[in-house]
Amino acid sequence: MSDKKVTVLDVQQAKKEGRKLVMCTAYDYPFGLMADEAGMDIVLVGDSLGMVVLGLEGTVEVTMEHMIHHIKAVVQGCKGPLVIGDLPFMSYNISIQEAIRNAGRLMKEGVCDAVKLEGGVDFAPTVEAIVKAGIPVQGHIGLTPQTAGALGGFKTQGRDAMAAKRIIDDAKALEHAGVFSIILEAVPGLLGKLVTEAASVPIIGIGAGPHVDGQVLVTHDLVGLFDKFIPKFVKQYTQIRPIILEALQRYKTDVQEVTFPGPKHSFNMPKKALTQLRKMVHDS
């Protein structure tokens, strides 16, 4: 958008002006710096860190402590983008009071700019309460990874008329509850268009077609760093994992063959000091 800090109002204004929003994930300081330098509008510290950083099978095991730890690191590198912290599974599901408390923790301890939570109509009252507490909220509908098991796994959502209508209703309920934007994941492109037209808040797609107000991808996916599973909607703009792997293998070979460290990677002692040291060692 610009060199200044992106705000919630800037995100909302982008839809009114027809500007596409660009959003990616980050989980640490180096990736936060790169997202900032690349000019991202929004950076999400997502609970996807459970899979791509912590090596877990899914997002369910991610805790508030995990999220706060990673959000703080990303915020140090992201001075321009709006930084959103993901509320992990069961941090907002038990009660509205607990949801407000945990959203507040992400803001106070993680120092992010907003929070995100999954769910539509059923979680609209929770969203409304968090917003009333002064915390900006981004919604997340369609495929919701935290509850993917209840949806039949990581599958495209909204493929029949009734399911599609429920997703549109979810978007409207979240908008009425006060979200400033909504992530729409893994739905047919036409449904993405319909949701975008039905909502006055920005709809940011991930596998939701080109007619939404912006796009988000997991950075580790788009740079080819995480290859355990590559969703259909991911475009790999490069593949850095093979480059890193090759560098590590070359390092191993150099150490084993004593070609590293070489003279340019080693420190020298002044000749006079070296002569004195040798004499001291010899005399002892």
C-alpha cells in the first residue's frame, strides 16, 4: 500500500478503491523482515506454524504460548504490514469471556495489530464481544483447518447450493458482528465471487479463486520450503528447500575433507605473540 504502517482502516479502504490486498504468513523475525521488505499489506502469524515450523500433524496442538512466542518475533521484523495473530484451537471456543481474555493476550503479549479466529454464524457472538472489547478481528470461513475433521478433512467446501449458502450466511454474520476482513478458504471460484459481492468487508482468498479482494498464502508453501503437503491452490514461486539442503550437504563434505574452514575463515595471531606463546609452551 505505502511506506506507512498499514491499519485496519487501510484494509477496509482497499476494497472500496478496488485495490487487491496481498497477505502472507510469517512465523519468525527473518521472515517478518522479508515480508516487510517485500511490501506485504498483511502478515498473518498463523497456527499453521504447528505444521510448517513445529512439525505437528495439524493445528489443533498449537497453544497460546506458541502463538505469543512467534507473534512477538514477527512483530519485531514487520514495521509496515498489519500483523494478525491467530487464536489457536480451544482458545475462544469454551466461553466468550475466555475468548476476550485470549484475544487480549495476543495483543498485549504478542503486540500484534489484530486477531483471527475460525467460524461463521456460530461464532458471530464471540466476534462481536471481542470487537466490543476494542480488539480488531479477522474472520475465517470455508475450510477451517482447526475443525477440518468435522468437515470431512481438508476438502473443498461449498460445492452444493445449501453448503454454499451457509458460507455466504457465515460471511454476512461475521460482517454484522464487526470483523474488518474475512479469510475464505478452499471454495469454488464462483462462490468466492458471490461471497465477495455479498460482503462489504474485504474477502481474502486462499483457494477461493481470483474474484476476491485479496490473496493469502503460507510463505513456506509459496517459496518451496515445506513440501510435506502442497495444496492444489498453492503456486510455488521458487523452491528454496533444495538450495538449503545442497548448502548443508556441501558444508558437511567440506568439514569432512578439511577444506573448511580455510585461511579466509580463520583468525591470525601476530607473529611476535605467536613466537612468545611457543616459547612459553616450550618452557612449561
